[in-house]
Amino acid sequence: MKLTPATTLAAALVIGVVGFLAGRISTPGPADAQAAGDTQLASARSSSRAADEGGHGASLSKRSTRPDGGRTSASAEERLKRLESIIRGENALERNRALLAYIDQIAPADFEAAIAKFRGLGITESRFSEYAMLLTAWSQVDPTAALAYAKANTRSGFAATTILSSWAATDPDAAIRWAQANHTGTDANPYLAGIIRTLGATDPVRASDLLTGMPRSQERGEALDAMLPHVLAQGAEAARTWIAALTDESLRNGSMMRAAEQMAQTDPKGTADWLLANPGEATKRSLDSVLGTWAAADTKAAVSYFEALPKGDSRNDAFRGVISAIASQDAGAAAAMIDSHAADVTDSTLQSFVWHSFGSDPALALNYIGRIADQGSQERMYGRTLDTWLNRDPASAQAWMQQNTLPENVARQFQNRAAGNQP
């Protein structure tokens, strides 16, 4: 079969897709190795609608008029050997060209054997794009058979998600019906994430409806990750409007946090203003990151913004982000800023300063741990930081410990360690 424009879009949507941990495995050996690789795939994005709106069969190019359907006269065994030769090739461009030619000659009934052969080679982790191409091509001629194979033979959800993403590009109704029919229970439907990824580009309203209909879960978070790039592609204002319309508070907060991370790259001030205008969990958890991103790019502007904020939690959160960014660049400058803004310093600010300055100036970082008010947090920070320093530079760490007074519990911990009494 030939990959048509709709098929090409489907392939683009799934090459490099994150495995969503759906489906089950029933075969040993190569399937176990494959499952480990499947979970490492990352989500690809799409920005255009498939040209072919017919069913999955309508999206296929016309097959050859030759009696053999366009296939060569090679035996099934010879064709599988040819596939192995293609996949083991080291030149990625030549490999993909040859695989496209191979797919053009393969019959629908031969896909299962081809996929099984591919997986059995044990090199899927380094050939994710080729795996996606084969799955996508199969989905275009017989998606239900492809999905049945995926359910029976794969542990992670990469294969099923790839097939459903491709199917949704040409026949979303059928893909949704399959996903609903093959999921039981009241928990989130793991099959919807792949469909939402595709519909986010081709039918965002429907994708939003599917997303908001999912209960709070890891699967919904994955579906949101697939949907959000398409929302953000419409512009910041459109994204904010979309997020504001979400009635589920948890989903709205998750969307705000994810969106804020991306928006801060190009408009940190506008993003910070948006968060402050919509106080809540997302603002509390994201404001420091936004100010940190801003300070890393324009320290003066970020500091001015922070200093203009009224006293309160948001100002403290903003200060933590600023300190983190400055400490990563200049530990001394960050320490000086902490000293000059004592009223804005919290335990979390000090902890963040320590972690971001420790790499360049461990002694300076340790000197600020003693200012942490909570005793338990202070002792844990001493323990973790000193343990790291002792492993990295024992002579310098021991010299610092001899010259400084540590809390009794911390001192005892490292005395026991030195005596060999601590496991």
C-alpha cells in the first residue's frame, strides 16, 4: 500500500509518540523487550487536518492492478528477510526510503507477520519511527486487526495509541467507537489519549469534549499533554480562554501549569500577570517557575516585577523563582539578594538557593542552611548536601565540617558514618 496524504499525517502524529501504558502482553521474549522501549517514546504534534474525510478504507491509495496486488513474487519468508535487512540498515534515510517501498508492496494480511518480525529483532528502541510507520500503514488497511494484535502482544500503549491516532485522522467516529467498546469500568479510558492527540489538530472542539469527559487520572494528564500544544498554537489569548472555560478545577489547574511553562518562554510578564489574576493552585505552583524563566533571560526586569508585588505568598513565590535563577548564574549575587530582602525569604527560598548554588559554591550554600526555620527541613538539607559533597570532594567537605558547628543530630549522623556504624 502507498502512504496517502491522510496516512502521512497519521504517521507524523504517531512517530515518536509516548507509550501510554495501556494494553496487556500475552507473549514472552521479544515482547518484553519491546514493552520497555515503548514507554520511552515522546509525543509528536500535528497542525493540519487530514485531507481525506472518508473511512479508513477510503484513505488508501488505489492498489496496483497487477494480479498479485502490486507485490513481488517473493515468498513470505523472503519478504520478512528483506524487512530485516531494511531495518538493520544504518543509514536512516535509506532505511526509511526502503521501508516505504516495502510497505507499498505488502498485502494487508502480511502486516501481522511483518510487525512480529520487526519486534522480534530486539532493536525497536532504536527504530521507533520505522515501527510507527508499519503500525500506521497497518491501521490504514485494517485498524481493528492491528488493534487486536496490539492488545494481545504489547504491554505498553504505544502500539495501540499509534494505531488509534492514525485511525482518528481518517475515521474518528470509528476510532472513538472502538475505544469506548474496548474499555470497561469507570476509570479513565486509556485509548482516548491517542485519539485526542489527532483530534486536537483536526477537530479541537471534539477533542476538548473527550478530554473534559475523562475522570482525573494519569490518562487524562497524558491526553491533556497531547491536546495542549494544539491549544497553544492558536495563541496565548485563545489558550487562556480555552483554559478558563474548563469547569473541572483540577483539569483547569493542570492546564494552567502546563500552559504557563510554555508561555513564559516568550511572554513571562504576561504569563505572570495571568497567573496573579487567577489565584489558585496553579498560580502557587507555577509563579516561581515563570519568574525563574524570566530572571534567567532578563534579571533586572524580573527583579523589578517581584519588588513591585505586594507582601504575601505570591511575592514570596516570585522571589523564590528569582533567587533560583540568579543562584544558578551567580551564587554570591543570589546570597546578597537574600540578605537584602530578608522579609521575603522563606524556608523554600533558602532550600532552592542551596540546591541552585551548591554546584558552584558548596560552602556558601551550606552557610545558608542554618537559616532554615523548620528543624526537620534544616537537618535534611544538611544531610543531603553534605552527603553529596563528601562523595564529590571529601577533603573540602570534611574541612568545612570541622570549621562549622552542625546541629547535634546532623553531627551525630556523620560521626557514625565516619566510624562505620551507619549502614
